[in-house]
Amino acid sequence: MPSGATRDDAVPRPSAVIGVDSSTQSTKAAVIDIPTGRVLAVGRAPHTVTGRDGARESDPEQWWQALRTAVTEALGTAGLDPAAVAGIAVAGQQHGLVVLDRGGRPLRPALLWNDTRSAPQATALTAALGGPEAWLERTGSVPVASMTATKWQWLRENEPDTVAAAAAVRLPHDYLTERLSGAAVTDPGDASGTLWYSHTAHGYDPELLALTGIRADMLSTVAPTGAALAGHLTERAARDLGLPAGIAVAAGTGDNMAAAVGLGLGAGGLLDHPVVSLGTSGTVFAATRTRPSSPLLAGFAAADGTHLPLGCTLNCTLAVDKVAALLGLDREDAEPGGEAVLLPFLDGERTPDLPHAAGLLTGLRHDTTPRQLLGAAYEGAVVAILRALDELPLDAPDAPLRLIGGGARGTRWVETVRRLSGRPVIVPESTELVALGAAALAAGAVTGDDPVALAAGWGTGADRRLAAVPRDTATWDRIVQVLDRAAPVLLNPPS
């Protein structure tokens, strides 16, 4: 020990936080330096998704084990003394239904956001409240199979014994937050995707709870924001993760809300800047002053309390990669589709709301090449995403698009978006925006600072900018015409 130093001087001061991105396919844990936002290390662990014929399920216990693995790997890679970690927050895949018994154990695998079995229940709920406009006024969203309340309805009708045994219902992110802190806490952002949360009431809506047969005491408490303190790391969780007990656990949020925080979008940063996320699903969103009123959008809340209108397609990178595999091509081995139109609705679709749809291919010619077919899959996926983008309530409708997600690292995805949008494109250099956003929420819980302003100050928006190219209106019009004409068949496919 240096001369004059005390034993306390040898203990590292807390200077880092951990942001967790628990997605459909994997968990990532990023160790972030609080003053600079520098990513010190990222740990990863995969998830398993099972199911067929519309079913998509995962065991919540594997999310916890993946979180443990990812945090341990990140700490080891960073070479960081765990005592330097001041807080942690989780951002998770939205909408998933986790049903717990009285001991807090899952009664069954979680129904994931992309499980489409609850489409009939979504239709019934829409009618039960008086139609789409009634839901838009109350929650900002029209029921679709992705949303939590529809999955609960499906469970009530198909597994009544499970429902009878249920003591609690959680979203994926607040299930993990509870494992960390022992507190059943969620945030307005993720809660707004359940169909139980009311924007106007800023809490759960008693009429909607009664409509779906669930009690408020079965749900997580809604914290004011995702940066609110949910609690502190329990002794048991600390042993599992190799972190100090008692560090701050923020309320966290959904993955899309966290990505917005990571980009510095919100009242403390940028408003009305559209984002296109290219991942397993495709999403478009922006932090806005205006609450949306479109049935094609989900009227979510943002983690900081602003609005986060969002459109989501089920079929994005995973569907295009499947087409590439069927053709024996690399994902980048694509060219414009020519006359071919491929709607890659391999898992049904959410926007447009076609939960029972399958993929559709039309416009084949003798000279159509495999690379054109792959290009047509890209085009079909991008048109579906950009049609939702047109519904966002933005003050600047021609603003540049920020591209994030795994697809934003692919040349073909970026160029297809540029060609079909005709807009300038911004590709942020940060690749772990969801984890960064979660880390900003954790840092906000530790320091009391605004997490959006923190992330903006970290420079997470550093990016490369691509100029607009002329819009390919011929391809756009051809795909839209096929989609509009095929929608009745896709909605009610032949048995």
C-alpha cells in the first residue's frame, strides 16, 4: 500500500454500471463507465425459443441463467473489480407473458411477443371494448396477438388450470428485475405494451383489468420512469452475479424504449427523430411530443415519460436469412428483385395485422435469378416497415432515418432502406444501443441525472451519414399493390 494511503483508498469507488439487453434470442450485458459512457466489455449468452404453428415460447429460468453468464463474462473481460459497479438495469423483449406461482416460480414457459396464437383473442378484445377507436383512446394501441393481455386471454381459454394457479404475471424485463431486487417493479414504457396500462390514467386501467379477468395486485408496480430505483441487489442475486449486494437496481424498461434512451431520444435529447430497427423483428419509432392515433402503430410510452409511437413487423432479418438459406445464398448475395415480389410473412405478421399469413411470392419470370428473389425478400420486409414509418406523428416527415439493429450492419439492408425510402440514413456507430440505454437508466438511478441526457452526453449518437438516393417508386408501388390485393387472402388463408 502506498505511503499515506488508507485501507479505504484501496477500495475502488463505484464508477461503472451494467446494462442488460435480454432479447428474444440472447442476453447481452454491457459494462459501462459512468463518466464517459465507454463500453468496457460486453458478455453474451444465447436463449432457446421453441414452438411451431404460431407458438413461440421460452423458459424464463434460462433468461436468468443467461444474465448470470453474460454478466460474469463481461466483468471478466473488462478486468473490473466488481466493487466498481454501482448499479444495474434490465431492458427486455416486450409483451412476453410470464406466469408465476405463489413462490415466484414460472408455471409454464413464457409466451413471447411473436407468439401469434392469441390472434382470435385480440379480435375479441377489440370488439369487447367497442372497437379500435376505443382502444386507441384508452391505451394508444389496438389489440394484436403480440400484446400481453391477448396472451393472458389465450391462456384463460386454453389453460384454465394454469390461470387458476397463477399468483403473479410479469413481463420479461420486470421478471428479471424482480430476480435482481426482490421487488415487483416495471416502468411506464414496458407497461404501455400490455394493453392494461392507460396513458391518461398513468397506471393500470381498472376496466381493462376487469375485461381480461386479472387483478392489479398480480401485476408489477409501475415506477415513474425506467430510471427510477426499483430496489437493491439482493444477497442471493449478488452471489449469482458476482456483484456487491445492495447496489442500485433501476426499474428498467422494454428493449425499444431502451434503444431510444441509448440514442439520446426523449425530452432530455432529440425529439421527432425516426428510428428503424432491423432485428428479428423490424420496428420504427420516435420519441414524440404527440401521442399517435393510428391503428397501425402501438402508442407506447417512452422510458422517460414522453411518447414512443412504434410500428412493428414480425418478419425482418430472420425471415430474409431463411430465404437466403433456402436459395443457398449468403445474405449479402442479393440484387433488386425486378418484377418479383416476395412478402416474407413467414411467421404471420403484426403490421399489417395478418397473424395467420404465410409468405407470398409472385411476379416470377424465366429470367428471374436467385439473387433477385433474395432481393425481393429484402424489399418486401423493408416496404412493410416503411409503411408503418409513414404513420409516425413527426413534425419533420422527411427527417433522416437512424438505422439500428443487426441488419444495420449489413450493406444490403442499408441500401434497400435507402432506395425504398429516398431519405438520408444515419447509422450509429454504437452496436449495443439497448444495453447502453439500460446502462443509462442504471446510471440515472445511481446519480439522479436524466438518463436521456446522460446517453446524449456519452456520444452514443456518433454515426456515419449516408446521403439520400432517388426513391425507387416503381418497386414501392408494385409491392404495395400486391400487398393490398393479397391482404384478404393473407388474412383468411385457404384451410
